[in-house]
Amino acid sequence: MKQAYHLKWLALVGIATVLLSCKTETKKEAQDTATGGVTESSSVWEVDFFDDFDTFNEDNWQEQRIWVNNEFHCYVPDGQYGTREVSDGSLKIKVVSLEEELPCDNLDKFGKQHPDTRYVSSRIVTKNRKEFVKGKWTARLKIHDNGQASMFPAWWLLGAQNNEPPVQEEDENVCWPMTGSGEIDIFEHHGDHHKDRFTTGAIKSEGECDKGDWWSMRKDFPATLGEYHEYSVEWEGSDLVYRLDGEEIYRNEGQGDKYPEAMFAILNFAKITDAPMEGEWVMEVDWVKHEAKK
């Protein structure tokens, strides 16, 4: 109902406004906003972090090499085996299948080591680099050859007091998904289930360590994942609002206040079963930004 009402309102203010609001923001427009250019949202939002991946900027990102969710790949450092690449103005995060199994030094939160595997990937985070309370996070990205079984690329947020490695500051002692270590998934693609669909929404804490409700506040949506789209979440009053190319598609009503903590952003590409994979899997990211209310 909210989306239908919004479209009716846009019709009243003229076709030109409709076209402007539906237009996907290009890299140049995102840069213009970051440098003070005039855009539709400039009267509301102010960009305080923007990375267009001309290089891999270690002031913005670090690697997070951990084993979670019984994933079958190993996160390797420094883009080994081509798992992380910056070229032609975009970041490519890849899952690569090697010719043989190799040891993996990734540990889970209990100190258990990942078994040998032939699959390698990359996971980068703004942890202790760029962390923000509320506001609006957006990434412009696409997934090559989506829909393959076991494919699980993601763009998401985690509370900055999360106690999973690397633990670098004294207050990083809160277990997932308690306040301080909450999770918001802006974009996830479950290749086992659908081609050209993604999931968005928050993880509801059940009040104990390692107990989260993955399903009640999340929803699946269609999109042509092989083409660039902007995926975002913003705090609007007490709500979390999820947008695709600037248009609201979903809302977690009353949940925004459940995530009062500073949060960092994560980009990763996981492999969640041992199903065979075809070639390299690639998530290509044009840019990432955070905005705050003026």
C-alpha cells in the first residue's frame, strides 16, 4: 500500500518528477552528491563516505577472514587466486575453484579451523575504518551468471561491537545478534532458490547469543541481477526502509530503533554447499556510500 500511495503522489507532481525519482543514480551523480553537487536528495542527505573503487583503499576496508555458517570456501588474503580485484573503476569479489584442495586457516568463533577446500573467496569490511550510526547505506553492484546452486553473494551491515575476529578494540565483545552486534542484510542472493531474485531485511534478535530469527523480517524480490542496481537501507524514524534504485520495496516497521549502534559494511561472496560450480563467480561493485541526515 505504501508503494502504491507513493506512486499516486508522484503522478500529482508531474511526469518529470517521476522520471527523476525512478532514475538509477550513476557513479558521476553519486560523486556529485559526495562533493556537494545538487541532486534530488541533497536537501535531505549528506554523503560522509564514498568509495568508487578506483583503487582498493585500506583506509576504508580491511579483510575479515573467518569461517561462518558452515561455508565451503576459504577467505584468502590480498586477493590471492584472483579473489579480489580492482579494475576499470570497479571492485570484483570472486569465488574461485582451485584444481586441488588446500589447507585453510580460517577459524570459526569457537576456534575451530576450516577443513581443507578447493574453493577460495574474499570478504571485505569497513570495520574500524568507516562505521556509522543509522543514516543510509547504498551500494551499486551486479552479479555475473547468477542463479547457480550454492551461490551466496551479500552486501550487509553488522554492529561494530561484534566479537568475531578480527577483534581490534576493547568494546568488541558483543555476541551476534545482540544490540551492538545486530545484523541488517541489504542484499543477499541465494542461487539455490532463484535466478534474478534477492533477499533483503533485518535479522531479529531473540535475546540470546547466536539466536536470531532469519525469516520474519526478510523478503524476496525480483531484479535483473546481471545489471547494475542500487541496493540501500535507510533509517526513517523508527523504521528501516529498503530501496532498489531509489524506490522503496520493503520496510521493517518499528525496527530502526533496535539498531542504535554504529555499524560497519560487509561485501562478501560465499559458497554454501559443495555443489559443483561453473567458472568464477563474480560480484562487481561500482561504488559504496553512506549518507547522514543534514
